[in-house]
Amino acid sequence: MSPKADTVRTSLDVPRSLHRQVHEAAARKGCSARQLILAAIETAVREAPAKPGKRLDLRNRPLLPRTGKPIDLSNDRIYDLIQFP
């Protein structure tokens, strides 16, 4: 089994300046750009949280319980309730 048998070829568009910087950094480290990129990807995967944070799901339940009464809020009242920096 050849080493490339267990790989996947992919491509992405990289800004020219970043492409140049990657090749320069690889030269400074004495490795290929491919090796540098793979090491960066492996580091990012290793450091990523195992489980993403819980997202707010508004499809199943409303933020406020229904009271049957309309909510009467003006822009002025909203600005009174929320402290903006």
C-alpha cells in the first residue's frame, strides 16, 4: 500500500500574500509548505473543543411564554430596558 493511498487531495484558494508567507515560513523552518500546512491543520484539530457549545434553538420553544396579550414596546422603551455601551 503506497503512502498516498490513504490521503485525500483537496484544494483551496489562498491570498497571494499568505501563500508567499507560508512558503517563506516553511523555508525558515527547513520544511516544505505542505509539511507546514499539515502541521498547522493537525494542531488546529487537536486544540479544537471536543464538543461545540450549545446553540440557542428557537424552533421548539419561544423565549417568552405566550400570555395572549400583545407586547407593547416602543423603541424608547427598548432603549430604557437594554443598557447599550
